[in-house]
Amino acid sequence: MTTFHCVSCQQLLTREVAQGEPLRGPERPVGHEVVSPRMAPGTFKVNFDASLLIFHPDDVPGTALHPDSRRLVGCCGLAGQDGPNLVCSGCGIEVATKESDCWTDNLVMLIASAVTESVSSRLSL
């Protein structure tokens, strides 16, 4: 299992997760509804150029909303189009962008350069 920490203060940002694949998304609903998360709980995916790590929104409890309200725009949730909108809850540096609006995917993208990875090995006896 893997956890991710803030590169600045080492605050734990994520729950324990394992690499996985995005879930097949439903057709975009009519109207103002947020789609189901793109990742299953407890999984993450590295994007095509390894600059982002894609998570289920519930798997990043060590983050907080950005203090700049201009980063928090959206209709039914966060659009994620105005720069990172999540910060480390420990030190406040920008660490991720959450998309959760009615016209976006439902996910969190951690900035790979803003985090460190910790891999735990659990031995089963």
C-alpha cells in the first residue's frame, strides 16, 4: 500500500491506496448532477506524463480547500479550471485540483511534484 505526504511539511495527504484503473464513467447526466467518482476508493492512477496522480475524492483527507475563493468556482461543485484548489492542511501549499462539477469528471489530481510517496510492506503471517 502507498500513502502520499506533502513535500513541504510531510503532512499525510492520502489514505493508504494502491494503483488502479479509472472506472468506466456513466454517460453525462442531463441537468446539474455530479457523476460518480472516476476512481474506486483506495486506488490511484498516474497520468500519462507522471505529473499528476488521480484519486477518489474521499482518499485525500489531508487536504483543505484553497483560501483564495477564485479557485473554488463551479456550478454544482468545483470546476477545477482556475488552478489548484486544494492545499495541504498542514502548511497550506497547493497540492491538488479537485473536479466535482456537473460538467467535469469527479476526481482529485495531486500534483506529483508537491508530494512524496511512502510505500509500506505488510507481511502476512
